[in-house]
Amino acid sequence: MGTFLEIKLAVDGHDNASRALKDIEDAFILGKDMEAALSLYDKNSELSRFNQHEYGVFKASNIFMELLEISLFVHSVTEGAFDPSIKPVVERWGFYDRGLDAPPSDEELLLLLASVGMDKLEIDEMNGTVLKHANIQLDFGGIGKGFAVDKMSGLLIDRGHDRFIVNLGGDIYVASLYDETPWRIGIKDPKGKKTPYAVINTRNKGVATSASYYNFQQKGNIIYSHIICPFTGSPVDHRSSVTIIADSSALADGLSTAFAVLGPGRAKDVGRKLPDIYGLIILTNEKGYEEYSINDIESLIY
Ligand code: AMP
Ligand code: MG
């Protein structure tokens, strides 16, 4: 997934520590398996096979179905701002190691957008199949890391661990099932200052940050973000950092990407439909910072 994985868990005693190490190794193996299934770069991954399958019924694994279902939920609750079928457009803007020679014209974008849209697939939960009505292609870059974090966290909980952190490149789950002491998570200053912009106190939650300027293509002085608006096909043009805290890391991951597309005003509206999430949006420009809160994030910052 092009990033690091870090797992820390609290144990007492030598025996518990060696058992915990084994559990951490198993969580890493699970993470690797998920990477293998969801990779866009590996031509034999399940995702690549799905993308190469042009039309008709695709038999999917349970993991693939589950991720697709969560993606459809995030897609609908964000009114389409989260859209993993954006893949051909992301590719055209030079991502996936392709590089950007020249930005696409409006006509070219319109043509690419014709193949985008989650209505071009239908899932059959009972049979574990996906019906492709068109040659729709998916990119789980906006939600896959969070989903993998949830699966690894689930493994650790099943093995009896109650206080741990799983951090996959900044997509985090913090567990503290019985101990009510919260984990403290620093939000990186979007202007690059050393001290965190804010510190959030929480437990048993997923936390994810999407920043429009983490990953970009540059042409001359113009920077093209890796987060693309599915309605226009263009990269988001504001410098924003969106942190979401939710019951699962997958939800936090998908929503943070979508909210980066929607911008603070519409993100706040969607946030009202989801009372169990919290969010902090920081816009930056030459003048400084503009801060927006989703639901009552202030209650977690102390
Ligand atoms: P994140 O870092 O979680 O915000 O995810 C960004 C990645 O998600 C990009 O690198 C793309 O692979 C993918 N992506 C870009 N725009 C969207 C979008 N509107 N909906 C879903 N995924 C997207
Ligand atoms: Mg995301």
C-alpha cells in the first residue's frame, strides 16, 4: 500500500509479551494478504482481475464484497463525493506512477467521466457476486488502508488484546476496551510546524486524515492533488487537511477523502447525518489557517 505499518500493544509479563509478538506478526500477515487482494499494481490481485473483467458477473471474495459494501455506503452518504470508480480519471491525472505530461482537456475529462459511477455495478450479497453493467474500474486508495486497519484490529481484539494502536500510514485505530484512559493523537500541522496542530483524545475509534497536498502531480507552478472531484473530474483545488474520527477506520478513511472533495460547508451538512463521527477541517493559504469542526470535535481536544 506504499506506506508503513506500525502496531503497538500494551502487555504485562514476559509470556504475554512473546504471545503478543506472535499476534502482531499475524496481524502483519493479514495486512499483507489484504494488500495482495486490493493492489492496483499487482496484475493478479483480485482488484486487478475485477478491473480487467469487462462486463457481467464477477465472483468476489468475502473481503472484496465487504469493502465494496462499505464503499457504497460512504458513496451514498456523501452524495457521490466518495467514488472509487474514479480510477480512470485518477490515472489520467498522472497517478499510479504514470506521471503527468499535460493536463486533460474538458472534453477528455467528460469522456472519462462517462465510465465513472457506482450505479454501473450491482452487488448480490447472497451469492457473493458483483454484476458489472459497464467496464467500471475501481481504486480503493481512498478507503482500503482504513479497512485493512479494521481487519488487523479485529484480529488483535479476537486474540484478547484490549489496549493497542494500529497505524497504517496515518490511518489509525486506537483501542482501549476497558481502560478508560484515552489515546492521544496529534494532528500534523498542515503548514509543517513541528508541534501538532491539535491533540485529540479518544479510544475505540478509527482516525484518518486526508490532505489534498500529501500526494500530487506538478506542472510548472500548478499542483494537482490526488483527491479528485467525481463530478468534474478535476483535482480539488484548495489546500485542506481533513481529519475524521469514526467507529471504524474504514469509515474515517472514506469520509476524510470525501470531505476533502466536498469542502467545509457541504462536509458539515453530511456530518450532521452522522452524529457518531467527529471531524476537523483545516484550510491553509498564505494568510494562515481556517478551521471548521464537524459535530463537536472540540470536546475531544484538550
Ligand atoms: P486518501 O489519502 O485516503 O484521501 O485517498 C486518496 C486516494 O483515493 C487517491 O490517491 C485516489 O487513489 C483515491 N481517490 C481520489 N479521489 C477519490 C474520490 N473522490 N473518491 C474515492 N477515492 C478517491
Ligand atoms: Mg481516505
